[in-house]
Amino acid sequence: MYTENQVVCIAKRENNSKRKYLVINRLQGKHIPVSPNDAFKMFDETAKIIENNYKYNKLLLIGFAETATAIGAALAIKLKTYYIQTTRENIENVEYLSFSEIHSHASEQKIIKTDLDKIVRKVDRIIFVEDEITTGNTILNIINAIENAYSEKFCFSVISLLNGMNKEAIKIYKSKNINLHYLIKTEHHRYTEICEKSNINGEYNKVNISPLKIDFKTLTIKSHYINARRLTTGEYYLNSCEKLWKEIISQLEIPIYEKILVLGTEEFMYPALFIAHKIENEKNTVKCHSTTRSPISVSLQKDYPLHKRYELISLYDDNRKTFLYDIDKYDKIIIITDSTNTGNIGLNSLINALDSLKNENIILIRWI
């Protein structure tokens, strides 16, 4: 069993008056570099909760962008269910359902209604997958959007790694017959105080889009790509990731006994964790995390979760900033992205950030 003290750490959101603190999961593989094995162990424990409660149901799992996309995919794969994630990216020639995540730095979320139309009569229950729930309002917003769009009556459940809802919020969910499941119950009443006591004196690195001083290898894989922003199944997603791994090892020499970072990008988290886990099984010391839209304050305090921040340009959008935290020096860094953006400034900012720690062996894998 996992405990709050073991998993949870509190950071301070930058310039966010809606919610000053950010709950960070040490084992999730988003903001903090983590052993992929540790992340998958946590995901597997979470999957058991769903399996024990809905063993004979036909399920659609919906993972929330950015942070719960890997969790949602991992659960769908383990449970062999339908899966789709929410997104903030633009997908062409589809109809959306939009909803709000009020406390977020990027509050507008959407899910592809075109794909939901195909599945609503094939499932018994929709389960929303989150890394952390505080008030539950975001999920109520997407439920309202779904119920307003369809005449069908749905059964809803929620599964999260962490749940910090108070008694009043839980009562609202019970009144609406929305089942709540979680791995760890958290107590949020002291989190604002914790983050306000933090000394925000960490290392802040601005965007650097200067011409690159180092060479890096690029590998573009166009076969078997899966976009989880579109409806899929856990089995299909797993098969696609297995084929991605086979393509990678057919074109790259995977070392042993090296210190390796595998880095995902924004909503594209699960394939990076999957490949990192494969490389870890090859007797390497591997860490995995990803870039994020979240601007988080950093501190030199030892008990604060994040210490160094790198401001980047998004690989997906030249006009968007993203961030990466606590880079280290590795023998090899593998970036895995599904960005099709042909601009260089986002890539330059990321490679320059990695180069600032004297990382010289960098491989970019585009799965598109």
C-alpha cells in the first residue's frame, strides 16, 4: 500500500491565484524523474481497484491531459478496455466536447465527440482517470458536457492516484451516483500553507533558442503510430507500443549498464514510459519524465520537490511555452514525441537545455 507521505510532495504554482499549490506525485513520471518500474507498479495497483469493482463491465476509460494521460493508457492496457484522452491540442476534421479545468494554467479542455459517438452505446460505464482530484469540479464539468450532448443515460466512475476531496464534494458525487475510487486519500487543508512557506530561490533558466552547439540523432518512425487523443483500445495501444520498441531496437543500439533518461513531451507521456521500461529491463539505470505546460516555482530547499526549471518553447507550437524540471547528466537521453511541427525553435530550446548539463548523447525519436 502507498501512503501520502511516501508519494505526495507540494510545490507552488507560479502566478496562479485560483489554486496556489500543486500536488506532485513522486512516482508518476511527469514532473519528477522516476524509475519507470516504480511508475508502472503504482499504475498496476490502481488498475486492480477497477478490476475488482467492474470486472464484468464494458468500460471506456478517459484519461485527463496532461498529467493523467500515461495513467489512463496504462490502466486501459492492463484492463483491456476502450480508451481516449482529453486534449488541449487541435485535431482536424472532428467535433469536440469542450469543458473547463478552472484551476489550471490552461483551463480549456476538450474531448473528441466524433469518437465518443462511436462508443456510447457499446459501453456500460465511463471511468475518468486522474492523477489527482481536489474538488472534483473538472470531472463534473465533463460529465455535464457529455450528458448535454447525448440522450443516453450513462454510469460514471472516477479513479485517481490521489483524492483530496472534502466531505461536501464527496457528498455531491454520491448524490449523483458517481463512484469514487483512489489509491491514496490526501488532506489538502494544509497544502496552501506548505507552499507559501517555501523559499522560491531555485534555479530558473530562460528559453535559449540559440543555434545548437552539439549534434543529435533523429529517428522518425511512421509505422504503427497511435494517437490516444482518438478512440482506441488498450490492446491496440499496447501492440503499437511493442512495434515502436521493435523499430527502435532495429535502428538503435541499446546499451547496458548506462544511466539513461527517456523524455516524453506534454500530453505524450505513455510511449516514453513504455520505452523507458523496456530500456530499464536491459540492465540500465533509467529515469523518465516529460515536458509540461505547468509553470511551477522551484526552490533550493532539500524538502521541496523541484529545484531547477528550464523554460522551453513547445515542440508542438512555436507560440507556446513549456517547462522541464530537474535535468541531470546522463550517458544517453532519448526524447520521444509525436509532434509534427517542423519548426526548430522548440527543439533548439530543449536540446540547449539538455546541453547545459553537458549531455552529449541525445536521440530524438518522432513517432508520427
